[in-house]
Amino acid sequence: MTLRNGLDSLLRPEDSVLVLIDHQPFQLTNLNSHDPQMAVNNATALAKSAKVFNVPTILTSVIADRGGYIFPQITDVFPGQEIIDRTLINTWEDRKVVEAVKATGRKQLVIAGLWTEVCVAMPVIQALGEGWDVTVVTDASGGISVESHEVAIQRMIGAGANMMTWLAVAAEWQRDWARLDTAGPLTDVLKQHAAGSGIAYLWEQQLLNTPVPAAA
């Protein structure tokens, strides 16, 4: 396996394409590897980060008329965008999804979904075998148990996948706070979704804008 290291191995927004898989009510009801609220928050944060950096994002569900529609927190980020609904469990066997990814011309495939051990692992392992550079966003994904999530991660690492969390992905896309066109919008995502880090930022702004009391 080729080691993933060096500057060229880091994610670049101009080379990335995001695929969000099956963030649906049915899958969420048996999500036990993560707090469900956190899973929704993190997937939404990832979607918003992709929008900040103009990273093409493919939304896909499986049998939505029975499993439920993709969380509105995610679809609201991409109003009016087509959602590719599948019958295939393995997203990468769905020609429409693969064609949508290839149409972007991007080579760095970023994936998150429910559940990790099924709907994430299958397409990741297949795409890796076809030569794609694949990153899995672990905290925007989740499985039916801690064990199933962690075993799936180890399985995908063994196949050559890169593992990251949503905040790490966003930071890697930003890379330099001097990139002011994205620094402000990304900070808004952090304020909304990065919990303590977002609150700390707001506190910092409060302190910077608090006048120093005049000397008695």
C-alpha cells in the first residue's frame, strides 16, 4: 500500500468531491456508535463546509419512500439539488452516482454516511480498488454499534482509505487563514457547529470588543 504522506496527500478543495450517503431517519433510529444529535450536527457541518469551499456535493439516499428523506439540515444547504435515490446498497454500484462524481473531474473522493459498516465501507473499498483517493469522514458517519463502526474503519484503512473528522477536513480545505474569501464563512460554520471552539471564538470577540474601564 502506498503511504499517504507529503503535501500532495492533503485535501485540496479544488480537487475534492463530497458524497453524502443515506443520512436518513431509518438509519438514524439504529445509530449507536455516536450520539444521534452529534451525527446530524457533524454531517450538516461537513455539508456547509463543502459549500463554503465550492466542493461539489452529491446527495444520495436508499429507498427514500420507506427509509425517509435525507435530513433537512443537509438538504437545506443545497436547496433544489437533485437527490439520487438508489435501490443498491453499495452506492458505488449505482451508475448515476458514479457518473455524477466523475463529471466533477475531481480525484479526491470524500465520503460520509450511515451506516459506516455497510453504506460507507462498500463504496469506499470499491472506489479504492478502482484507483480513487478516498477519505472517510468518521464523525459524520456512524454504525449500529461502536464495534461495527470501528471494525469498518479498520477494514477501510486496511484497504487504503484516509480517515478524518469533519473539522479536520474543513481545516485542510482552508489551509491558510489568509484566504479571506473562505475564512469568514468557515468561521460561521464553526460558530454554529464546532461546540466549544465556536463558543470560544464568540467569547474572544466579546472580550476584544469590551472597553477597558477608565482608570479611577
